Amino acid sequence: MHELAVCQGLMRQIELLAQREQAECITAIRLSIGPLSGVEPQLLADAFPIASAGSIAEGATLEVESQPIRVRCLTCGAESDATMNKLVCGSCGDFRTQLLSGDELLLTSVELERRQHA
Amino acid sequence: MCDTCGCNITDGNRYLLEGDGKLARTESGREAVQVLEGLLSENDHVAAHNREHFDRHGVLAINLMSSPGSGKTRLLEETITALGDELRIAVVEGDLETENDAQRIRDKGVNAVQITTGTACHLDAHMVHGALHAVDLDDVDILFIENVGNLVCPASFDLGQHRNVTLLSVTEGDDKPAKYPVIFRAADLVLISKADLLPVLDDFSPSKAEGHLRQLASAAPLIALSAKSGVGLDDWLAWLREAREAVAAKVADGATVRPAIQPEGQQLHAHPHHHAHTHD
Ligand SMILES: Nc1nc2c(ncn2[C@@H]2O[C@H](COP(=O)(O)OP(=O)(O)OP(=O)(O)O)[C@@H](O)[C@H]2O)c(=O)[nH]1
Ligand SMILES: [Zn+2]
Ligand SMILES: [Zn+2]
Ligand SMILES: [Zn+2]
Ligand SMILES: [Zn+2]
């Protein structure tokens, strides 16, 4: 399972961001994870409490949204929905397509409380 | 370093960028900070750094991935035997526990660095960077990185390689690309290994395997080969020579080569990273 490793990388990103933004605590973390990213959202959610324990993000909610798998055909130009193991053009069937969305592995936003300056 | 370079942003998710500014108040009065950073940005930066090392030394780096036991080490042994006089080879071996594979390579007279990953089921760019310090890249033409035998995790971590090669042995079934789309989609070349067993495994059809691969919108070539009988080995060696020339030509142009399906964001991300070098 590599989700714990991914989560640990996420925590390092969060720590840097918290420093830069002078956050006192992180209350929510939003990710965008596509089905073709190779990361399983549920496993990541399971790993999160372990990776975040004792950190500035302990107790934060982790929200994961997924983008649909979409491809654009390089032959006929059509855009269509696709699935994990069928990424060919939905219109003409050609296999020369470009993935438009569905492989994201992104930290999209973070909700935080700032340190109060007296 | 590059918190705003937009790693991983594609046409499909670009709309996420369009919001009402970087900071917004949520209902609870907290601040929402938009980030849009690749989740593996730390790994990806070290990978870019590894790739710079390879390019500077004129080394072709190949990431070999497959299920456990598909024949990666055996193929490397035969490749060293066939190419040893022509090209200088080094190997980074990822293994959960043992040093066996590295020893098999060393027995062929080639430098092999073992990365024992313990519980980690994949290599990452940091591990490879660490291993590179035990390799004199000036003495190497091709560096093979034998990833941990696993069809799931290795595909998620860029190591800085130029090319991905995924092995599919004929004992595994020709529908593996449909079952593990992420790793097969990442392949620049698919090797159907243990092809000497095809006559006894009449339920494995190389053309069906190719069909499943094309369904993933992959244009990667397939080569059926056997490290045991030597069938198909020449095609593999020709592919290697060609990959070496392609990388050398790109580098001569001041660019680099990366595996075919790396996301648009990672290509945007190909800006030079001039970190201080204390180690070479
Ligand atoms: N028949 C046949 N057997 C092979 C061939 N290549 C490898 N094998 C056998 O398959 C087994 C596994 O081969 P390895 O080369 O160790 O496989 P690997 O992919 O390096 O394995 P891990 O590193 O454990 O993932 C060994 O018993 C090999 O002798 C081949 O071309 N034909
Ligand atoms: Zn089409
Ligand atoms: Zn960057
Ligand atoms: Zn091996
Ligand atoms: Zn370095």
C-alpha cells in the first residue's frame, strides 16, 4: 500500500503551507484524486489519521473529490466519457486519445485558522 | 520551490483554478487557501533532480516494473550478457527484503545497488537518489532501475527515469492490462516475458494482450521475448539502442525525455531546478 507514503508526503506539504500562511491549525484539507491516479481515496482516508497524528492537521477533515474520466480523440476531435480500462474514443472508437481528466493527484485547498497577533 | 507552478493541472481540472481568489472565508469564518499543488510534488522534484543527473552524465535511465517473478532480474542478466561489451550497464535493485537480485547482477560483473525497501512496496525518487551516490554515472550508459515486484504502487512515483518498461509474463494472463490500467498505461514498452512457455500456455494470446493495452489508449509497442530461449531478445536490444539515441538527441537539444504518459502538469514542471550540489 503506497497510500501511507502519499499521505506522509501530503503532511510535509501541509506543514510547509501552515508555516507560510502562519496557520495555528488546519481544519480541512481538500484533494482531487482521479481514478487513474493509482491512489485509492478510501485507503488514503484510512492512512490520514495515522500520518497526521501529532501534526498541525491532527483532527482536520479530509475531503476527496474525484474528476470523471474524460478523453479527447486525436483523430475525430470528439470528447467523451471513458472508464478505467476503456480509454478509446466514445465516438469513433480510435485508441489515439488524450486524457483530459481522471488522473489528478492534487492538493486543491486547505482551510485554516491563523495565529492571532496580540 | 514551486508552490504555484501548477504541477498536474490539465484541461479537465483547470476550472478548479477559477475561483474567487486565493483566500475565501468559509461559513465557519475560517480561511480557505487555494493550493493546487501536485500531491507528490516533493517526490516529483527529487525525480526531476535525478533526471538532471542522468542527463548531465549522458545516462539512459529505465524503470522496469512488473508483478513479482515476471522475469525482470533474469532479463537483466541476459541483457548484460548480450550488451556488456557494447554498453556500460548499472542496476538499482528495489527489493522488499533480500539482496539476492543485486547479487545475481553483481555475479555478471556489473555494479548493482540494492535498495531494501522493507515494508514499502515501491521505489520513490528519494530512495533512487540515495542509491545514485553509490554509482559513478560517468561509467554508465544505461541505468536499469528494477522496481519492487508489484503492479499497483510503482506507477505512482516518478523516479526520474526516461522510459518505463512493464513486463507481463505469459503465466499471468493476457487480461492484466485491463485489470491494472494505471501501470500498463504508464508503459513506453510492454515486454511479454517467458514467451518460451507460450506453446504450453495456449490460453495466453499476445494479440489479446495488445488489444487490452490499446483499450487504454496506449500506443506502446509490445515485444514477446524469452530470457531463457533468447527469442525476441534482439528486438529488445534494438529498442534499448533506439531509446538511448532518442534521449541523447533530446539532451543535446537542451531538453529531456520522460515517460510518455506523465501528466501535462509534470511536463510544465520541467523547469530547471538548480539546487546546490554537494555530492558530485
Ligand atoms: N521459462 C522461463 N522462465 C523464466 C524466464 N525468465 C525468468 N524466468 C523464471 O521466473 C522466475 C522469476 O524470475 P526473476 O527474474 O527472478 O523475476 P523478477 O521479476 O526479477 O522477480 P522479483 O524481483 O521477485 O519481482 C525464475 O525462476 C526465473 O528463472 C523465461 O524467459 N522463461
Ligand atoms: Zn474519435
Ligand atoms: Zn515545479
Ligand atoms: Zn528481481
Ligand atoms: Zn543529487
